[in-house]
Amino acid sequence: MAETSGKRAAQQRVDRIHAFRRELEQLTREGALVLTEEQRASLGTHIERTLQDLADRFDVDVSESQKQISLGMRIVSTLGGLAFCAAVFLFFYRFWGLLSTPVQTAILIATPIICLAAMELLARRERTLYYTSLVGLVVLASFALDLIQVGIIFNITPSPGAFLAWSSLALVLAYTYRLRLALAGGLIGIAIFLTTSLTGLTGNYWGGDPMPENFLAVGLAMIVFPFAVKHRHLPEFPDVYRILGILFVFLSLLLLANAGRMSWLPFGPKPVQGLYQLAGFIAAAAAIWLGLRRRLPWAVNIGSAFFAIYLFNRMFSWWWDWMPKYLFFLILGAIALALLAVFRRIRAGMPGVQPR
């Protein structure tokens, strides 16, 4: 975990060095800063030595080309993991009926254990964790298959506990091997477990239609959790919690704003929809404000996107049926321009940003 924090700090320093180089070149062209040839050579040698040292110690990307390749490798590792997951599922279903129950049980037990051992070996040999994350997806897929097939073989009644078991494994892998994708999957599994369990506690079937307010409560808990539990050695994890939490909150509010009958509140659909429509706008504005205050670009972006979605959704509900379609879209375009003007003024008022 300390290695991951060190790599992140090293990558940030590399990015600062490249920004310094670009600014130095600009200042030199403008004549604001002129270095002698000896100074430029000494500075260039120091920068190259520093970049090489950071690359050797932390395996960071020291050029834009390397950054692009690393992004491609992350995408390929994710797609490769999904492909292997599909292969595992299809292989099992292709030959499953030909195997006896003891053989099926042995395969179900052995597959995730073998994959987990391979994952541990890979994690000890590589620093980038591309192959580790790929095999991690296979571990999670094979374990999910285990839960499904064991339930079928032994005729076990389905329950939300399967989501708890799967998401627990995902979270263990995420915190052990520093895998953000596994963390996101584990949090989604926990959210499904909690919401379905709450539905079951009310006397309804746990697998029925989920109540959006259950997801709303879970989303709020995800947003608060990183403030209560610090992740000093995993600085990239809190954003995963917050992004998923805020998405759960906004999607729940959007659904409740259009389907008040799905609420737990003891009111009619119309009052409930009106309440959550107002709550949606307030939540989006709060996300924008908090993102600006704490310098969280993702919060500003998500809040802005959902503010526009809520607004356009209300416009559609109010005007679509009776207004000429060309006028409806003309008004939407005008509203979009107004929103751009508002966001531009907000941006201009931020510290260090000059209006254009």
C-alpha cells in the first residue's frame, strides 16, 4: 500500500516536471527568463536523471506516449479479464451436465482457489498490477459461478447473502491488492445486499422491485464513509466511494421524482414526486458547491450533469405534450446557453481563474 502511495506521488512529480519544462520553454520564448547554455545543460541533466530514477523506482509514466500506452493497458486488462470471465462461464455450462456432482463440487472449490494463488504470485512479481487485476476479475467471476451452481446443485433457497459473500471477497481483493475496479464491484454488491435485505425486512420478497430510497440511504452512507474512515495508504479509494455514492443518490432522486409510488413515504405519488424533484435540484447544487469548495472536479461535473438532467426532465414533463416540438427544443437550447453562462460566471469567480 505504501508502494502505491509512493508511485502516485512519483507520478505527480513527473507531471510537475513536464509542466515546469513547458513553462520554462514559454518563458524563454517570451524573453522573461534566459538561462545560459551551461545552466540549461545542467538543468536538463538533472531533470533527465530525476525522471530516470523515478521510472526505475516506481515504474511511472515519464512521457505522454507512455501514459497513453498505460491507459491502453488498463483497458486491455479489463477487457481481457471480462473475456476470461465469459470463457469460464461458457466452459462450465458447455460441459457441466456431463460431470458428476462430486466432480462439479471439486471444480467449483478449486477454480477460485487456483486463480487466487495465481493472483498472489503475479502481485509479487509486477508493480503495475495489470495482470493481477485481470486475474482478479476471473477470481470474482468464478466465485460468483460457485455461488450460483452450489445453490442449484444443493437446491439452496436464493437469498441476498450471495451478494454479501461475493462483495466481501471483492472488497478483500480490493484492499489487499489495491484494485479500484474490485472496490467498485464490491461496493455495488454491498449496496444490492443492503437494499434487498431492507426490502425483505418489510415483509416483501427481497428479489422484488427495489425501493429507490434504500439506494438513496446506501449512497449517502458511501459518501460519508471516507470521512469517517481514513485511507491514508490508499488515497485513490475515497473517490471511488464518493463517486458511487453520489451516483446512487442522484439516480434514486431522479427515479423518485418520476415515480412517487415507489417511495416509502406515506403520501400520494404527486406530493412525493414534488418533494424529490426539489431534493434533486438541491442535491445537485450542493454537489457543485462542495466540489468547488473542496476542489473536487468529479463532484462539480456530476452535480452539473444531474442538475441539467433534472431540469430537462422537468421541462419535458411540463411542456412536451402541449408545446410545438420545435419550440420545446428551442427553449431547451436557450436554457443550455443560460446554464453555460452561469457556470462560466462561477468559474470566473474561482481563485486563480480569470474570466475570458
